[in-house]
Amino acid sequence: MHFFKFTLTSALCLMATLVEAAGFRFITVPAGAGHAEIQAAVWSPCLEQVGEVKLRAITLPATRNCAVTGEKLPLIVVSHGYGGYFTGHHDTAEVLADGGFVVVALDHPVDSGGSDMSRADTPTALTERPADITRVIDYMLTAWSDHAKLDPAHIGFFGFSRGGYTGLVVAGGNPDLRKMIVLCPENSPNPGCAGLRRNETPAPTFAHDRRVKALIIADPAFGPLFDPDGLKDVKIPIQLWASALSGEDRTGGEVTLDYVAAIARDLPVRPDYHLVPNAGHYAFVPPCTADLAQKRPDICTDRPGFDRAAFHAELNAGALAFFRKRLAGADQP
């Protein structure tokens, strides 16, 4: 184990070498075979001057529909947490795109903030999420307008909270959903908990995707569902981030430091592990706008002395360095 070690100076120096703007566009992965359509956004290398993309709740520093720069570009898929959106890690996507990666971030239909959340607290969410990733990769490699510019041999993944759980499954993990009961307090109204008590947990089939060659996960949820046997096939390089104070935050019991540390211990290949002192679970979400901070202080308020903006400079520089090292061989602009 080693601790959070990137300095702000090194982060800023690395980021200063990047081009000036990330390209941005929306995509829709069509519905099919019982699966809902998936809304997503793509960030890509762009040589135009940085612009602004104004969305409903946020303005992104990106250039709409910029021509994709480069050939044989590595692809990174980004998976949000419970109730999140494709913009939930936009700063990481921007840094990676500026650094020569194509980044696609999706809204998971089962539990994104803009979707029908009626199944978000059932075991279905845990099986559908990994399948969403395979569908998005398939689309990007075959149907995306610039798919010929991608290198299918160099695909990575970034996931936060439930997105971290999703990444572990995509990389070969097999959680035991019967263990969900340990996350259910007595008399919980959660329909998934009620089903577990009635022994209605299905024997699911999980979607693994061997095309994903490197994984960054932050505060992965549902740690108790995995044990060494369930993680034995997760053998790709992993950068694992843990917030020291996640257990104090309202995560529905899905994330604690002990859960994340157990994953780090049980993975068959030792991860690049970073413990972030004085950080809560939502420190991995970018610094909030003033409007969002007023509406969601639970997500936007940090512990005294914690600088979320400085941390994200280091997180994003670390992510860029990790993917450049682990997805070596891809041509980058």
C-alpha cells in the first residue's frame, strides 16, 4: 500500500503540456434486445481554441463538434455513481481528451439522475450496469462516426462509487448478490432488501469485457459482495482511490474505507492504491458550481482544510499518467 503522493506542482506541470481544448459531442446508443437506449457524451482531442458548451446545469470548457485529432486513439469509458450523470467527472474527461484519449461517459439507464430510478435499488442495477459498458464500447468501435480513429486494443475504464463496482465486474469480477443482505438495515424499505429476505435473489449472469485493459476506480461500492474468489479473474492493471472519510457520508451503506481496503487486499494483482486523507466520498465529484453547492450541500461540502480543486488537479494528472503508462503502444497526438 502507498498513499496519495502526487504533488500539486507535478500535476500542474503535467497538465501544462496538454493541448488547449477538448472536443465534445453527444451520442445515443440505440435500444435493443430488452435494453434501453443509452445517452452519453464523447470528449476527444481537438486542436481548436477552447470554447464553451452550455448544458442545463453546467457550462463545460470544451469545443462542440470539434474534428477529432489523431489516429489509433485509446478509448476510456467513464461510469458515474448512484443518481449521477455523464457530466459527473467532466474535468477528468477533459484532461484525458486533452492528453490524447477519446473519452465516452454514459448515463446508466437504471440509476442515472435523469432516468426512472424505480429499479435503482434492486439487484437489476448491479447486472445491467456492466452490460451498459459493453454496449457503449460496441457502439464506439463500430457505429460512432469517428470509430476508425480508435484503437480497439487500447481501452480503459474510469468509475466512481457504483461506477467502481461496475468496473470491477467488467474487468472479470463476480460479486455474490446474496451478500447484499449485509448492506440492508433491519426494516429497510429498499425493494432489493425485501427480495433478499424472501430469497428472491436471481442467479445473474455478469457482463465481463476483456477489451478493457486498464482500470481506475474511486471508492467502489458494494465491496462486501466481492471476496478473493470473486476477484480472482480481475488481473488487469488497476489504480484504486479511497477517501478516508467515506464511511461518514450518506452512501446508503454502499461505501466505507474498510470495504475499499478489502478490495485492495483481495485483488490478485496489487493495485496502485491511493488513500486520500480528510476526503469524503463526494470529493471525487468535481468542484461544484455555486448553484449546485446551494442545492446539494451534502455532495458539495468538504471537510475543513480539504481543497477539492487542488485534489482534482492531482487526481486527473494521476489518471492521465496511469492510462498513458498502462495503455502504452497507442498513438497519441
